Amino acid sequence: MDELQELKNEIKKIKERNKRVEADKAWETSLARKILVAVLTYIVITLFFLAANLTKPFINTKQEQKIILKHKDCDCPV
């Protein structure tokens, strides 16, 4: 009887663990997580652009890239 109770306890622990694993997996594949990662990435990059004093840190266009490439060979400020 004692052995049977141990087996029941082990099965209960396994089922609880499976619920946690399923919850973790649901979070890893969720749309909310993907959006959160994208937003946090945008914020970090924007903060970097602000710290580096880049122009238009919220929208970095190809036009700005052309200006930077044009002035990279001279000592003039961008």
C-alpha cells in the first residue's frame, strides 16, 4: 500500500510538472511574446541611437545612410 501511494505521488508530481512545461511552451510560442520582443528590441535600438546622437533615431531612412556614406571620407560634420 505504501508503494502504491508513492507511485500516486510521483504521477501527481509529473502531471504538475507537465502543466508548467505546457504553460512555458505556450508563452514561448505566443503572439504576445513575439510582440513584446519586437517592442523591447525597438526600444533598446532607439535608446542606442539617442545615446549615439544619431539623427532621427525613431526612423532611420536610407537617405540618412547616404549622407553618412557621403561624408565618411571627409572630416566635416554630418
